[in-house]
Amino acid sequence: MIAYLKGNLIQKSTSQIVLDIGGVGYRAWIPLSTYLKLGELSETVELFIYTHVTDNSLSLYGFATEEEKETFLKLITISGIGPKLALNILSGIEASDLEDAIRQSDVARISLIPGIGKKTAMRIALELQEKLEKKEKVFEAKGSQEKEDIISALMNLGFKRKEVERIVDETINSLTPEAGFEKLLRESLKRMAKI
């Protein structure tokens, strides 16, 4: 499976490009957001690639950033959204703006994308909101005030910060996001005692 390409840009349009890599031309479908980040013809271009294989075709989809590719991969997990429609969505809205619209359940904003009706916009908002919430819970737990309070409490007991941070991260990742301060502190203390 092709996951990354770097080569000379020999053709480009708003929907696809051709890269020359060692004398072989690779055609990749791209969203408008990637097109806008491309240089001129003959310049070196790097793309993050998704390889889509069906019974009768093999297609490459290219993205200027990993964030775009990740958003594309989330979109194609939604029933009724294939690679072409996912590209169309990313051509109509930046990946970060789409995430904001999903977080705010802004169905009206999502349905402004050409080719996306209200039902599809609602499905995108509902299905991707769950995935974003899971991702954010992990990030919030890692950088929260609660984490800093646990680290501070353990350091006051004489442990070194570097050891404490590692143990607290392991504890947070092993427990559910709803685990409170006391449970996290107790579990972290148990783990520190084993060092």
C-alpha cells in the first residue's frame, strides 16, 4: 500500500495531479485545499497518500497534510460517503473548520458544502462527533489541571518529576476518562511504589 509520495509535479488540476517519481508517473486525486498548497510544475511535492483498492481499480488520494488525510479517513468510515464525496467535502471546507463545525453540531455549515444535503450533514456531525470526543478526552486528560495536581502531590512526597509524569500518563491511559482525582492519585501511588 502506498502511504507517501515525493516527486516532481508534472501535471496538476484542481482535482488531481501527476507526480514523476523515478520516471514513473503517479496520478493522485486531491482536494482543493491541497491544490492551493502545491507549488509550480517541475517543483518537488510531498503528499500523504491513501490507497483505495476495489475489484476493478486502484486509486491514490493525496493530501498536503496528515490532518487532511486523517479527516478524509474519518469521513470514508461514514455510511454513504466514499472517497470521491470525502474529497468533495474537503474541497468545500478546511479540515480544521470541519472539525469545529462537527464539535458545534453546525449542520447548517456542513450542509453548505456542495453535494452535501441536510441528512448527510447530520450523519457526518453525529458520527464524527463521537470520534472527536474520544480523541479530545485523551488530550484533555493528558494536559489537564487534574494531571498537574497529581504530579504536584507525588513530587511533594519526594518523587522525581520525570518518573512521576510517565507513571501519571500510564495511569490516566489505563483508567476510564471519568476516573476522579482520588482514584487517579491512588493508582499512581501504587504504580510509583513498584518502581
